[in-house]
Amino acid sequence: MARGLTIMFSILLLAAPAVVSGFPVTFGTSWDNVSLQDILDAEYGLGAIDVATGYEGYLASDGDPAYWEDVVFDGLIVREIAGFSNRNILGWHAEDLAGPPVIDGIDDGVVFDGPLSSGATATINFSGGLTKFGFYLNPNGTQDGGGHAPEPELFFANRFYNDLGESGGGSPHAPFDGDPQCLVFNITHLNNGIPTYILAWEDLDYGAPITPGYTWTSTDNDFQDLVVEIRAMSPVAIESSSWGNVKALFAR
């Protein structure tokens, strides 16, 4: 099977193994009056992606959480599809599954910084033998004052690195074991087999109360505050591991 960038999932088993299940996402109505479904329909075609059921982790077979592995490819192209904040900073980090990484300029980097527009692109080239990596969002950039994301709080694509609910107090809505601040959609099938994914971010604390209108201490959980597409450059054909083997590597 040809692949260059492969999304992988680990099953993190705690003291007592549990039945693996997909995690639900509690969506709200966008304060911007533009839904993530509207954005993806406009970009990829009506109904090509089902926001409610198409994200990685919806199915039990997906596993959880998501990270990426550099198998053999030249780099990544990242393209902004939509953004509704001029503060968001998107970055990447090395992933070791040991806990939230320290973002300090070592084994991490900035992809998009500040007020960019739809269609903006960036290229990431990893060095030093990095193989596993993830993504983070600094929702306020260098500006403090976010209601649920005061500087220097970061949100991670790996949901288990995010706090549980508002400021760690526990979420009032599912899932209750880790806030999914980023939804990942595998759209490789829409890009001629070239490994391609959508990252759709919520830049307020997912575990805050969902309200129909803006308030400083709530969220809309619309996941369209920053929407980007990541695509492997020059993927090459290599032997692929099975899903079962990938999951087994990280079970403990």
C-alpha cells in the first residue's frame, strides 16, 4: 500500500483495560453564522465530508488519540481553508505520547502566525530524524485575555493533552475524558490517494458551557475558527503495517 504520511492512533489503556469506543463531539451553533459543514461543502463539494460522523475518532475502530508519523516524504504543505480569528497561531511539535509537550522552539515550530487569509500556504520540512509529530493551537497568539484560553494556554490535536472541561474542572458535555479542540478528517480519498487531512479547530475551551450567543465565559463549539488542510509532499511507496499492529504498539 502506498503511503507517505500516515495518521495513526494509540489506545491508551489505564490500570484496567476498557472496551474501545469512539468519542462523541458536542457541537454548538456558530456565533459567526457559518458552520464547519458549510465551509467543507464549499471547499470539497456538497456532502463530500460529513462533519458530524466523518472525524477520526467517531468510530470505535478509529482508536484515539490522533498523531502523525513521518514514514518517508519530503515535507508537508499546509493550506488555510478558513479562519475567523486574527490571533490564532498554529504550530507543530514532536510527539512521544508522554504528555503535553513543552513548546520552546526545540522540536516544535510555527506553521501560521497571526492574521492570514483563506488560501495561505506554508511548507514544513522536518529535520533531525523526527518521525512522530502532532499539532497545537495558541488561540490568542501573543495577546492575553482569552476568556477560556489565557496566555500561555495551548490546545492540542491530541485531545488527552487538553484540560478536562473549563480550566480543568470537568466538562458539562461529552466526551468527559479529554476535550477535543481539533477535529481531524482523513480526505486522502479526495486527493488521488495523496495523504491529506483536515484539521478543524475550536479556539475556545471545548468544555465551557455552550451558548447561542457570544459571552466571555462560554463557547460555541463550531470547530471552524481555524480550518487547515495538511498534505504530504512526494509520498513514496513502502510496506504498510496493519491497523491492529499499529494499535498494539501503544497498548499498555
